[in-house]
Amino acid sequence: MTWFSRPPLRSPFAAPEASPTPRTDDSDGAPGGIRILTVCTGNICRSAWAQHVLQARLDQRLGTGGAAVTSAGTGPNQALSVPRELLDLAGGDAALRGALEAHRPRLLTARVLEGQDLVLTATEAHRDAVVREAPAALRRSATFLRAGALFAELQAVAPGGGPGALADALARGQASRSRLRDRAADLPDPFRGPAAGYAAMVAALNPALDAAVEAVERALTRR
């Protein structure tokens, strides 16, 4: 969102993250299911849409409790909610529209990143903010568009390899970047723009979400 230009720096007092925290509660979903975090700036447009679309599609594929998808923003304004232009793009999907209407933004922190198996961000700047908060998230994070391009090649993800297979695929892709070099990494922010901008954002994001769903299912079910 354009009213916040720089993600906040990680606190110098935050404890370093060595590895994902073991799941000891179900505050972000059922223990044992894969945990995915989506990130943008205000957490009411790009990451909100990604969160609720991913959750619905993964519930269909994996069953309820197989995945817990949440979201956060590097500079959210908690007085704001999901714009009507984005709500309208849910069309006749009453469940998706209801989830978007109920959505409330929250701030990205090291605590929010604990235990996340996969972190998908709107832009490279948001990924940088993630890594500042939780350095160990480097190998299990990527922008939506880069992850989508990589996950579209399902052989990149080991079948039945679990969440670690997704992180391994992202790490390899981020290291080489050759196949992604000609693809835009950042998803434009439609906030406070025309309705066409929201539609363009959804049109660019949804194929990446589809690829992520297929990759998660492959990693978790050996398909």
C-alpha cells in the first residue's frame, strides 16, 4: 500500500530464529497441518486475497485442518478493511466474500513468523522485511509470482517430501533464478486505485496461488 513506503526494521532485541518453532498450539490453525503466511503492506488487498483463496482451495484438496493460511502486513492500518472493489471480485462465492469481509489486518512480527512452513510475499521488499524479522525464513520464502513460476514446474517439488520439499524447491529456485529472471517478481498494489487495478492484481495472483496449491498437495500427499 502506497502510504507506507518502507517495511520496518527488525528489532535489535528480537531473538534470532534458528529454525521454525515446533507447533505447540493451534492459534493459527490445527497443529500438524502445513502453515502458510502471506505478506504485503497493509494486509487488506494482496495478502488478504491470497490468504483466503489459498485457505479455501487447500481445504478442498487436503480437508479441513490440512493447512492453516494466515496473513500479515509490514505497515497495516487497523482502521481499514478489505476494499469493496476486492470484495466484488469474489463474485458469487459467498464464503470467500464473507471471509474477506471479516478480515482484519495485523502487523508482521517475528512472533507471527514463528512456525510458518512457507511465506509468500507481494514484493521482494516484503520478503526482505520477512527475513529481517526471521533470518531463517530466507529459504522458505519467496514472492507470490516467483514461487508460482517455480511451483508450476511440479517436478521441482519432491512428492511426499512434506513442507521441507517446498522450502527446498524455493531455495533452489532463488539460488539459480535463471528460470525466473524474465518474470516480474513484484505484484502491483491496487490500493486506492481504479477497480481495474484490483482485477488485474487478482488475474496476476490467482495462477500463482493455483500453482502453490498443486505444489502443497504434491508435497503432502505424494501425488
